[in-house]
Amino acid sequence: MSIIGQGIDRIDGRVKVTGAAKYAAEHAIPRLAYAAMVTSTIPNGRITSIDTDAARALPGVLVVMTHQNAPRLPKQEKSPPGTQGVVALSLLQDDRVHYNGQPIAVVVADTLEHAQDAAHRLKVRYAADKAVLSFRQAKQHLRKAPDQPERPADTSRGNATGGLARAAFKLDRVYTTPLENHNPMEPHATIAAWDGDQLTLYDATQNVSGVRKTAARTFGIAAEKIRVVSPFVGGGFGCKGNTWSHVMLAAMASRMAGSPVKLAIERTQMFGPVGTRPMTEQHLRLGAARDGKLDALLHDTISSNAFLDDFPEPCTSVSRILYACDNLQTTQRMATMHLGVPTYMRAPGESTGSFALESALDELAYELHMDPVQLRLQNYAEKDPEKGLPWSSKSLRECYRIGAEKFGWARRTPEPRSMRDGRTLVGWGMATATYPAHRQKAKASATINADGSAVVRSGTHDLGTGTYTVMTQIAAEALGMPVAKVMFELGDTGLPEAPVSGGSQTVASVGPVVYAAASAARDKLIAMAISDNASALRGARPDEIVAADGWLTHKSDAGKREAMGAVIARHGGQPVTADSEAGPGDEKKKYAMHSFGAVFAEVHVDPDLGTVRVPRVVATYGVGRLMNRKTGLSQLMGGIVWGIGMGLMEKSELDGRTGRILNANLADYHVPVNADIGQIDITVLDEDDKQINVLGAKGIGEIGIVGVAAALANAVYHATGKRIRDLPITVDKLIA
Ligand code: MOS
């Protein structure tokens, strides 16, 4: 393969930097009206009245939609427990309030300013009920998490409690992680436009077909009557994986207004009605022999949950597979609170779970006076300890070795506070990263035109991840055409259906069908040339012909060749088209498929002020084959940067009296900026995984964040002697 893997520039780079790329809120729709969403100010209770008179009297106001006048929707069946991608929505069908920040009204006006002005003038009265707003209180009523397909809430193997009792060394620790909120640069936005009973939704989403299904179910109309368009998305990270209330509210408001309606949610509204990473409390118990071999691993997780719907953060997933330990027990419980429904946030479960597990491993290494890398190698899992299956590929041993070498790990003196730079405390810490390789069914089509260009289509998404670019490369490779001649289209339910762009599965799901459709179109063209009396290739066998750079050429006689477009032109110019549809086979029954990596971090801590800086991170990964070196490394780097935010900065501060998020803006909700990021050195090992899919790609969307928070916590301990088990690691915790 020559085009796949190249670090070519982003295909969509120019339209993005010139502003030509249309994001959801930017589509110019005639007669567009503007909506403002109003949210509740109490965490639990009922709306007793909404006085809309003042709002409706303002100029330009078209609709004030509340539970009193909103269109009645068909009654929703509650989705079965464990159903993914379907969330209970707040669509103004009753007066109930389940959390502070729940949508309770939508105002539509001729301008955004009129809509916002009117929205502020609604007078809402409530009958408030007692609310559960403390995790501690919620934990008194735990519920078992619903079992997910292939992911039961509880697992065990061997005899965990027995193994723990017998172990020479024991560790018993609790780790906690806070509420966090997704904040992609582009907040959620929807433009809804009805044409009779046809609905078009321009939406910021990771799942156009999911939005379509939700709209069809919500309004009780056929999916074929709904089109969802999402050519550009300004970041998703999980929050745009589900379809949230505002999307349906935009469509309802558009119905009432009799015109297309734009509902762009405000930055503050990112903190509640569109998902959150739940709080977690993770109880880790490790038992080990003197040589570091794990005798027992017990990981009990509680995550915060919502009354409106269930979402457990599956923190134990990493513990189940990462180390060869015969005696294991994991549990998953939910503590229900009056908060917005939690959802997937980059590496849901793996990012939070690895913080606990990989911190605990570091603590155990200190107990044993053992090097943390050595401890991990001592427990290296040669096969999947959960399923007993061989790995499709695993180069974690190499990741440790190369990462340690590049970082200079051998020069580390393990004693806390033993390394300094002047008066600054220096800490070196490491952790393991892993993420499962997922794949779902997808479809694609490929068309070769008489002018020698090609159009390849699939209803997938580019969240800023590089999908346009890598799919163009994959198609160009299979077609035998230059990248510049291939156009890839995505982000529309009018295209062949593709799954949610979540779970790091876009390349693994869509890539193979793009490759197959493009290969099939190329083969059709070759067949046409062979049977064409006017072709220089007439009578050749298909396997004697190579397609490359837009030409069909005879392998043993390079003089016999012709341009791909010319073959079509001679046949009346009709484009040559092929379709493909494929999904996972039974490879998951034979192999365990995961990406792995090793993260090494250096921190500098001011001994008086407790401020933590991260001058460098060295990370090494085995993720199968990278489709594009440039966008791929960039995506992994983005994950590491977010890991630094998770480790040191991010927390949504919940007001225990009102249930309101106090720092619901990007001034007070801290994320890393350029000045917070030092050197990030990423190595992706050559990994030839023939089992995973035809492209050998395992997925890179999420593994970058995994392990980073633990590596930082371990480095902070090494620097300061303070073990912080509660994220984020902020100044107050270090000077206490
Ligand atoms: Mo990812 S959290 O599955 O978008």
C-alpha cells in the first residue's frame, strides 16, 4: 500500500481555515427563525406555571413553546435496559423537572437577539421537591448497572477474595474522579426544516443515522421522510454520539413556527442537557506475591447516574483484561442523582478506570520496592485473561521498552522527592493504556466518472478526526487513482448507512467497505477494458492489469495502458459504480482485539505553591496500521492533551444546594491551553494485524487519553511524596 499511511494534509483543511466549511448552525436556509432554549433552575420538582405574556409581547417573537402548548408526541416505549445510543429526552410533554438545566421551554423569534431577550422574560414557578445532589447520599441507594452486550456489570474469575487473603502484599485504595463535561469548540446546534411531512435536520452529530432513527421514533414518522445532514462537526468526543432533547425541540418549534428553526445551544448549556462524564468512586484491592505477581485484583466501581435515564461508566473494563491475574472480581454500581443523564466521554470507562488501576499498580510497586515497568511486565497478559483468547496483535512489551528508552526511564531514582531541577520537584511516572478495537456494519459506494475522477460515499462523520482525509486515501489506494481525483462524501443520511462515529470505530467499520466498494468499481472498469475491442488491454486477464495513478496498465507490458476515464468515455460515458456492505465477522470469537500503549510523563511541581507543570510526555502505541501519519499522530496527541486536562484541571463543580454547575463556562472550567502543553513525543509501532480488518487498523480515537491521568498522578507522587487519589490534581490537594 502506498497511499494509505502517508501523512498527507487534511483534505478539508482549506475549506476549514477559509470558513467555507459549513457547520450545523451555518447552513443558510431561507426564512430561518432563531430559537433560544430555556432550562430549569431547580433540580427536582414540578413546573406550576410559566407566564409567557411578557415574552410573547416582544417584537419578533413567533413561538413560546412550553409543556402547556408543545406538540403532543406519540408515547415513547422505555428502551430496554442496556440499550445504547438512546436517551430519555425532555420534550416538554409534562411538568416534571429531573435536574437543574433541563430544557423547559423554547422561544422562537425572527432574530437570535429577540429570541434570547424573550427567553429571559419567562416567569417560571416551581413546586420543588427534595433533590439528591450529593454523591455520598446517592451511594446509599446503589443499583447494579445494566448488563451491556459483551459487557456484563459484574465479572469474576478464580477466587478473588481467597487470593487476596493469601497474598503476601495487599493494597486497598479508593480513587475518585469528578463530573466532567464535553466542550468541543462547536457546541451542539440544529437547524430543523419541515417541508410538508418531510423533515431535514442540519445537526452537529457523530451519528446522522442515529438522529434519523430518534426523530422517526419521536415523531412517529417513517425514517425515509427524514434527512440528517452533518458535513462538518467541530469536535464530538462522545457528547454528539447520542441524540439529545434540543434536536427534537428544534423540529417541534419549527412545526409550531411554520418556518425553519435554528437552535444553537449556549456554552453554558453544554453542562447538563447534552451529557456529562459521571463521577466515579473506584475501590481497588490488589494482592501480590513478593515477586510482584498479582494474586488478586478486585475493582468495585460506583458511578453517578441520573433519574431520567441510566448510564454507567464502565470503569472496570481495563482491569478485566490488562494483567494476567487468575483471581479477579469486578462490579459496577450506579448512584442516582438529580443531574443530567451521563454519557460517553472519550474512552468512557477506560480513561477513568485506568486512573484507578494504574495508580494502584504504582502504589503496589512502591510497596514491593519494584520498578513500575517491571511490575507490569511481571504481570504481562500473553492472552486475554478474560476470554482466554489470543490477541489479534499486541506490542505492549515493545511499547514499554521503547517508551522507557525514549523517556530515559533508567535514570529515574525511585525515591519520592529525590529528583530536582533547582528548587523544583521533578517527578517521573508511567502508566499503561489500552482500548478495545470495535467494528460495526457499514455501507459505502464508489463511482468512477468518465473524466477520470471518482466519488466515494458513506454516511459517516468527520468530527475533526480526519475521516475525509483517510477515507479519500483508502479509496484512492483501492481505485488506483491519485488522491486529488477522489472525492469523499459523508455526513448525510442520503448516503449509504454507517454507524455512530464513536468507540474509535470509524476507520475499522467504514474503511473496509470504502476499500471494497472502490476495489469493486475498479474491477468493473478493468473488466470493461478487457472486453473492449478498442482497448490496448483487450484480451488480458484481470490479474495482469494494475490500476495506479489513474491508469490501467498491463503488468508485463507497460506500453499497453490507458487512462481509466477513457474506458468509460468510450462506453457512452456512463459512470461505473459499485456498492459494498460489510461488518464484523467471527474474528472476535477467535481473537481478543485491543490497542495498547505506554505513557511516560514528567511533572515539575513547585514545592511551595503546589503548581504542576508537564514539560514532557512520551507515549508509544500499538494501534495496528495508521491510515495517515499526520492526522493519526495529531489525534493521539489530542488525546494526551485531554489526559493532561483530566489529570490536572477538569471538574464540573456541582452546587450541592441547587444542583447547578457553578463553572459552566470556559473561563472557570479549566482545560489545557498551548502554554500548558510541553513536548509530546509519540511513537506508533509498526503493527501488522491481519485479523482485525483488511486495513489492519485498530482505531485511535480514544486510546490517547487513557493512562495519562495515572501517569501524571504517579509522577506527582514521585515528585512530592503525595499520593493524590482524587482527580483533578489541583494545587489545594498538594499544599494541604
Ligand atoms: Mo467516543 S466517547 O465513543 O465518541
